[in-house]
Amino acid sequence: MESRRPVRRATSAGMFDLPGFDLDAFVRATLAEDLGEGGDITSAAVIPAHARFTGVMDSRDAITLAGLPIAEAFFRALDSDVRIERLIEDGAQVAPGSDLMRLEGNGRAMLTAERSALNTIQHLSGIATMTRSYVDKIAGTGAILLDTRKTIPGLRLLEKYATRMGGATNHRMGLWDAAMIKDNHVAVAGSVAEAVRRAAAAGIARIIVEVDRVDQIEPALAAGATHLLLDNMDVPTLRGAVTLVGGRVPTEASGGVRLDTVRAIAETGVTYISVGRLTQSAPAADIGLDFAAIA
């Protein structure tokens, strides 16, 4: 995978490092979307300019946390003097009712940042929580859970960060870091073998090949595939495919994987299981933020 220089942004509890991600730009763009041309007219009208609030962010459900340093950045962007204490770190599994963060600062700024901060942490923690449920389900099988490119446009780095917090491994970050030959590529090339041959001739080192029939496996391997994606195969077929491959390349089960089926799939001996719903369908975590005015 191509290396990317980390972007570092200071917080009270250290640094938030996410290669390729510009936290300042994300915060500015998200707040600008919410503030528009008129700003937070409600807080400006109702809350005195110098009012100070305390706040507690907490989880109402059992979750795996992701995005707390990003949520913090929204409050710091609007009040550089805000006092923030992070009580939990990303990746932790927390019980219902757990406090995640305590804040003290300008009331208007905290109210203005609230929705953007919560939207981000609820979304990312929802992804991490669903991911953790899949990781726990396949524990002990040796299979590794992968995410996919089924992400919301513009949020891929954050969503894939959240799957890592839930215990998954990132698959391709984009179209650039490995070839993935699918049915449409095969249809144009004429065969699995010819599609793989063309990718190998182009000098591509990682060549992932999607196969949906067992008879495609040997031609793909002979032509130079380095990874086989076994698409929408039932459990007996998967088991046979893994046996046929015999460890020559990593194998990946994909397509329609659900929490109630992932264990049986893992027990076939596949190297990886990729699950699109981790980023495509995860419900938001129930995280709240309660404020109180300082007398």
C-alpha cells in the first residue's frame, strides 16, 4: 500500500494521527455547512455572549468508541480556551451510561459545535460497534475481517479508521493500491486468465481476482493472481474452494455476509472475510451531550 505522510493536529490529550486526513479542513468544512451565511442565530439570540457552560458527553448504549478526538476538535475550533477532559480512548468498549468527555467553555461556542461533534462521533462509533460485533463473532477461527470501499463519499478515511477501532483490517483504500478484477473486467477481457495476464503485464504487484465459480480458480492462479475473492459462494462451496487453493494465495469470502452467517463462513478456512455493511449500513451510536450553565 502506498505510504501517506501523517497529518498531525494537537489536542489536550496528545496528537490525532490519521494518514492523509486533514482534521482542520474537515472541521472547517463541516462547521461551515452548518453555520451557512447567518451563523448560529438561535444561540446568538438566546445565550449571552460571555455565558459559560459545562458539558458531559456520554453513551446511552454499549458501544465501541471511535471519533472522540475529532469531536473534541469541533469545540476547540470555536473556543480555543475550552477545557476538555477525554475520559475514554478510541477503540475502547464502553458500557451504557459511560461518560466519554467533560467540557467547560463558552456556552455559545459549545452549542454551535454540538451537532457537528455528535454527528461525527455517533456515525464513527456506530461503525466501530458493528465492526466489533463481527470481529467477536469470528474470534478463534483465524479469519480476518476486512472492510470495503462501500463508504460515504468524502468520509472514507474516517470510516475506515472507525473499522480499525472496531478491530477490522482495512482492505483497499482506493482504486490505486491494488488491482481488483471483477466480472465486468473479465467480460471485456474475454476470460479471467486474460484479465489477470493484462494486469500482470502492466506491472501491478497485487492482483485480486473475484471468482464466483470454482472452475475460475486455476486459470486465475496460473495467470498470476495474488489474492482470490470468492464471491457469493455458499459454505460448502467456499470450503471446497479453500481446499483447492491450498494456501497458494490468500482467500477472501465476500458477498451477503451477515452477523448470523459470518462464523460459519470463517470456519471454512478463508483468510479474510469482507463485509460492506460495516460502513454502508451501520446505525449511529446513541451518544448524547448535556450542558449546564455555570452560575
